[in-house]
Amino acid sequence: MVKENIKEYSVSEISSSIKNALEDSFGYVRVRGEISGLQQPSSGHMYFNLKDENAVIRGIIWKSNVLKIGFRPEDGLEAVCSGKLTTGYSERFPGRSDYAIHVDSLKPSGDGALMALLEERKKNFKSEGLFDESYKKDIPFFPQTIGIITSPTGAVIKDILHRLEERFPCKVLLWPVPVQGEDASDLISNAVKGFNQIKVSQSIKSPDVIIIARGGGSIEDLWAFNEENVVRSVFESKIPIISAVGHETDTTLIDFVSDLRAPTPTAAAELCTPVREELKNDLSEYQKRLSALIKSNLDEKKFYLNTLSDKLPTSLKLFANQLHRNFQSISSRLNIGILKEQLNSSNDNLANFTKRLIKSKDTYFNVQRDKIVSINKLLESLSYKSIVNRGYSVIKNSKEKILKSKKDILSDKKLIIETKFGILQSDLTTEKNE
């Protein structure tokens, strides 16, 4: 039986009444479900279904809120949506009576959902070759400038700066960014690109290596470092990058795409710098070896000159001794302490000093070699061979000992006469009373 006295509503009126009743009853809600049918047209809004085993609710994320989510939702992801429950699904049909949730916050539901999403992204990036070792760049041994991307507050930046000061003080450029939250991934990605875009002509020099760092946290806290835009900016960086996100047991996607992974931010500072004291010790040891090498070379040349002088005639031996004294005087003035002074004064710029030391060593050896060669040439010009070549003769006995007196001649009846034109042999005869 139809009641005639029931109030009559227009479609708009009943739709508005339902909308008001729904919003008054529920208002702002949190709904858990699985995302399906995700769409994002050119308008920038996101449309999807949020479902469980028995029901489906339509969802919409306006463009302004899409940018705040911090990651891109995917079909199959279990998520918790927070927003306003209302009727109407689109801007074009505001009066529709089916209900939907206008989402302003969306988070994966639990670590399991995030881990599944993480593994899926990891698989896709790996298939693209972003993790290949062939793309890894070497970390410089002597970085002059280190770029750091992290929060400007907290213990991470302090720990890194402290460790750098202890090991090898150098110039640091800090690019401050939030390390979690809605805008973190975009700002981290922009920081990587920004360091790479510094022009050589600018007053600020681009860093030789970049450290991306933050402290430990949950998988949700570290999620910015799993976002696609951050992963791709790290991969495309021309500057070597060390990832130092979380604790040793934490793993993010930039760990796989960076050139080197550090277990902690402090370890990152250690991996990109040498130890100053170890370098000083190495240079000191190198100095000792260089000094010993120079002394050994000089001793060898002295011995060679002594050997030559013993073979010279008396008249030439005196001259050779003078040359020897001159050589000793030159060698005594060789001040190895100069090298040591240069080494000790170079602690503020070890890399530059190493280059100067090697150059100084090569120059010194070349000068000493040229001096030795000159002395050897002079000694050769003053040898008895040179005297013979000028027309004189040298008389030797059968043992080829140079004869210097009549007594020496009479001691051996067989004479060897060396002239410019060759060697003659003769037997000596003497008269009875001679």
C-alpha cells in the first residue's frame, strides 16, 4: 500500500541529504584496503578503487595531495587511506550519490606491503641494468672537496665532519635536505642534480665525491631513498656517490645504484679520505729510502773514482786526487735535510708535495749523473792512454806494470813498449859493467 503523505524529494535534494548524513556520521576517516584500477590522467589527479574481500570504495587523490604522498601508489598495494568520506566521485559529477573517500594521506599498510613494493622496484631497476658494476665510478683517494647531502641538524652531519677533521681535513659543501617526509625524495634528487650542475667557471667548485647520508629508522622513515627519482638521479650522477643511509643492517635502493655503500655515515667519511698521520709516516719512510738510495749511489761513484785513480801514473794521480777532493766537497754540500724540511712543511697539502718530491728527486739524480759523467770524461782524457795517443810511449814489464826507473827496467829483461801505433816486445841486453 502506497502512502500518499510521504514527503517528496527531488534527486538533488535526496542526494544532498545523503551527502550531509554521510559526512555528519563519518567525517574524516581512515580506511584500509588494497589499491586497484589506479589511474592518473593528464589532470594530475589519481583515481582508484580501495577494496577488500567483500566491498569496494572509490577513492580520489587531488593533484595537490598527490605531491604530498611521497611515493607513487601501485595496483596490489595494501594501504591505509586517510581523508573525507563523501558522495560524488569527480569534479564533473559532484552530485553523484555513490560514495567515495577524498584522500589527503596514503601510506602502505605495514612493513610487509612496503617490502613487497621495495622488492618489485628492485627487480625492475636491476633488469634495466642500473645496478651493473660496469657503471660504478672510482672514489678519489685525495678528494679536495666533499659534497654532503643530509639534514643540516642532528648527529649525522656532526659525526661526518668530526671524522673528516680527524682523518684528512678538506673542504665540505653541505646541501641541506629533509631526509624523510613528503618532499624528501624530490629535494634529495634535486640536490644530486645540483652538485652535478655546478659550472667549472663558478666560484664554488663541484665536489670530487658526494655522500648521501641519514641515520637509522624504520622502512617508512627511509622510504625517500627508495623512490625512483632519487635512484635515477644517483645513477645519472657524473660525480662518484657514497650512500650512507641508516645502520649497517638497513638497505635502500640507492645502496645498489651508488658507486660505494657505507654501513654508516661515519664510515662514509672514512671510505673517501686517507689518514693524514699514516700519509706522514709513509712520506717519512719514503724520505729515508730516498736518502739511502742517494748515499748508496754516491758511495758507488766514489769507489769507482778511487779505483780509477789507483791505475793512474803518479803525475796524473795527484790531479785525480784533486778532482776527488772536489767531488767530495760537492757531495758534502748535498743537503738531504732540504728534502726533509720540504716534507715537514707540506703537511697541509700532502698531495701537492708528493708531486714536487718526485720531480725534485728526478732533477737531483739527473744533475748528479751529469756531474759524474763529466768527471769520468775528464779522467779518461788524462789517462796514460791519452798520453800515448799524443805520441809518447809507455814501457811495461812482462807483467804489464809501468816501469818508472832504471831499476824497474833492469828487474825484468822482457819489455813491452806501448805506442800510438801499436805494442812492441823486446828483450833487454846489458853490457857487463853497465
